[in-house]
Amino acid sequence: MEIGIDSFAAALLDNGTGTTLRGADAMQELLDRIVLAEQVGLDVFGIGEHHRPEYLDSATAVILAAAAARTSRIRLTSAVTVLSAADPVRVFQQFATLDLISQGRAELVVGRGSSIEAFPLFGYDLEDYDALFAEKLDLLLQVRDQEHVHWSGRFRPALTGQGVYPRPVQQPFPIWLGVGGTPQSFVRAGALGLPLMVAIIGGETHRFRPLIDLYREAGRRAGHAPEALQVGLHSLGYVAETTEQAVEDFYPGYARTFSKRARERGGMPVTQPQFDAQAGPLGALLVGSPEEVGAKILRHSEALGGISRVTFQLDVATLPHEKLTRSIELLGTRVAPQLR
């Protein structure tokens, strides 16, 4: 099983003052954490895509290219690219370039996006939410598989045989489908034979098993080999020396972040009992000691019928750099050996 980190390049706290870091400082610390993740033996580092003031990840490929220049082994991926609001040709060109810079370590995780700010920003209608994604995914896969593409659709000018360059090192270039809880998305990934990255940030992880079974059955019906139907798990998490310390560190920032999101959507703020349930044996949060988190991931994998990758979203709690680096060290030296 591969283990890695996903980051939204969040505006983190300055450990000395309790204020948020300047953007330039936060970016340098993020790049340092990617280097550290490679040094401690983690397999993959992903950067998300948002267009909000609290995140610095609107130009994902640029951040990953900077990381590629400072690393030599770790795989570098989006987490996720909001394909519905992007031009698939430009997305492919950016990540093919990243693949060249990194000597064949780039990947794409594409999805429809869980937040909506990209749609008005780039002039798209939310009523076309799924149609945009389906059409653009079709074009992206054609561009990946063919140097010269003949294609037409509703939302983009047609291609009439133009070449798309550069071409990546990896053939085929790895494209994962990032999904939440929509059955249609699981079936789509299976029918296309794409590896699946499931974002489970709440609820009980084992309840996603029927959706993953849908994915595998759709892949089987489409004639894809079982080994091609990989399942990855993206979870919120944080590891400290003890579970008590992990909860003490993580809960305050987690509660702030998700209470703010709840207010934006007309919901209720997060409470400690809710958090404790999510951090418990069946809940989605991977928060605890290295031993407890490793055992929980293995239980999740068994409940889901086997997963090939798990990634931790550490910075949702806006913790300072020093705590995040220690968590990455523990993931590499004490959690990863349990999973391998």
C-alpha cells in the first residue's frame, strides 16, 4: 500500500505568534514538507485546487513543478484538479510538462470539485456541473491517448487533428478519478478503467463499500482487468506520539475550519462529541498515535475490499509547520512500515 500526503496549501499558523503566515513563507514551508515526505520514505504528495483566500493552491502544477526540482523519487499529483472549470488541453500540457521536469513522477487526480468558486470565476454555469465534467474528461483521455485529436463538444471549440504537446514520459500518463459519494461517479470510473481516489472526510468509512463494489463491477463489465481498478483513500488525518496529543493538537483547528464551512452552508458548528465519533474506530478521521492510525487504515482497507493508496490531508487544522513536519516523520517512519 502506498502512503502519502495531500495539501491544499492552507494559510497555516506561525508557531511563534499564533497569527497566519505570509503567503511566501507558507509556500516555502510547504515545499520543505514535500522534501521531508520524500526523505522519510512516503510515496506520493498531492496538491489540491481551490480559489479561496485561505488556500494558495490555485496553480497546482506550478507548486508541483517547484517540488519536482527539489525531489527525485516521490510521486507528485493533483488532489484534485477541478476539470469541469478547466481546459483539458491546458491541463494535459501542464502535467505533461511536470512529468518531463520530474522524470516521470507526475499524476493527475481529476474531479468535479467539492466547492463551487471555480465555476463563476471561469464563466461556467453550475447547472452544467456533470455535463461539463463528462465532456472534459472524455477530451482529456483522448488527448492523453492520441497526439493528434479529432473531437467536438458543447463547451469547447472542436479539435480537428491538431497536435497536443509536450508528450509526457509516462505512457499512458496516470489519471485517477477523484470522487465523493455519488454512485454515478463510481460507475463512470469503473467503466473507463480509471483508478479511483475516494475522498472520505466524514461518516463511517465502511459505508462506502457498496459504492466501491459498484466501481469494480462496472470495470469488470467493461472488460478491465482487476489490477487496473485501483482504489485510493483520501482522508483527513494527523499523527502524534500519542492519541491524546493528536486530538489536542488537531481538534481546535478542525473545529474552526468545519464550523466556518457549516456556517457558509447554513449548518451547525462542530462539537467535540461529533469529532470524537469521527476519530473513533469506525469514523473517517485518521487522527491518533502511529500504531492506532496504522491499524485503523488496515481495518478500512479490509472493509473496502482492499485499497492501494491512502493519503492524509494534514493541513485542514491550520497547524504550524513544526507540528506538521513531526506528523510527516511519524507517517514515514512508524505508520508506513505497518502498511507495507
